[in-house]
Amino acid sequence: MKAKTVAFVIVSIAGAAIFARLGVWQVSRLHQKQRLNAEMQARLAAPPVSIDSLAGPADSLRYRRARVSGVPDYAHEVMLVQRTHDGSPGVYLVTPVITPGSDSATIVVRGWVYAPDGVRADPARWHEGDRLTLDGYVDELPTTGAADTIPGQPLAVRRLERGDLAHRAGRPVRTMYLWAVADSGRTSAAAAPARQAPARFTLPVLDEGPHRSYAIQWFAFALIALAGAVIVVRNDRREAGPDQSARLASADDNT
């Protein structure tokens, strides 16, 4: 074989090995994601418990079903802006809830309300009474050290930040916060009492991410690299065939 053919085959085999290894890695990531999803799904399927009873590392609490019962602090709620619902622009209402016997507030994302520009809404229209009992699932409040606010809109934030929410509430807030989910038979703002309850959330749908498709792509690249090497070797031999026959014929004439 020609030297360039040998070099191409070596590079192709090395590339195929790398691609196959990346495919195996993506399969491993897929299995990790499936195990994590199974854990999260088990937490979402469990009945809600009082948020006061939750204890342990944040990773072990994410997506646990929980219940918050206490006094909503409407004076210090914020709006998580630029959120859509069924294709319509709006905001999420984020309210500290004071539970009896606790010096920390629980941050509750009560639901979505319509806002034409995705920023401005009147949260006072959506007060739900002096006491709230809401079921949902919990997640960990991000701690970035910086709030993401909008100038001229004191209640508007682009993301939740634990330190900012604690500063606004004037008291500590729990590490875990609650996403309020719809009651059975109450799945949208239209089903709630008029101008009281925002549209609640549904339980999150867990997916496996792109790992399966990435693995298929890497394995396909490996096969393409090997197939390319085979084609080049065959072409090299085909081109070498007539040359070799000519050399043999020349040798016969000389004898």
C-alpha cells in the first residue's frame, strides 16, 4: 500500500476509537440520567409532607412533594418576569410564606398570571387571602450573590436569588423553595376563583436529555471512519493491480 494510504488508515482507526469511546461515554451519561430520573420520579410520586419535616442535603430533597401552610407576605413578593403559559406572556408570582414556629420564610412560586409585556402585572389582584396552604414540589434556591433586576421595575426579577429574596423579605429564607402545583380539578387560572388564584404549575416532565442521540452520532462517526479506511484500501489495491501486472509482463519480456 502507498504510504499515504497507510497514514489514512491509521488516522481512521484512531478516530474510530475516539468516536467509539465518546459514544460509550454518552451511553454512560444516559444511564446516569435514567437513574436520576427514577429517583426524581419516585419523589414526585410520593404524597406531600410538611416542608418543616424535610431535612438533609439539598440534592436529596429536590423534587420532593411538600406542603406549605402559613401566612403569605404579600408586601415582599416579587415577580419572575418573561414567563409564558400556553403561548401567552406573563410573570410568576413569588411570595414569602411565614410558617408558624419558624424564623425563616418559605419562598413559594404561587403560579403564573398574564402580563402583556411579560414584565408588568398587578400582584395585588392575585392575593389569595390571609392564610395559604399549598402543595407542590421543592427545589433549591440559587445562591449567586447578585440579583438580576430590571431598572424601574422594583418587583421584577429575571431569576431567583436566595440572598436577594432574604433581603427583600427582611428575614432568612429556606434553602428549598416550593413550586405550587394545581389541585385535582384545578389546573388553570380559569378554574380558580376569579382574580384570586394564579395558574398553578404541573409536575415536571423528566426527559433523558440528548445523550442517546449523541451516542448514536458518535458510533455512526466511528463506523464512517472505518468504512472510509476500507474504501481507501480497496481503491489503493485496485490502482496497484494494473501496475503490478505491467511489472510482471515486463519481467517476462526481459527473460
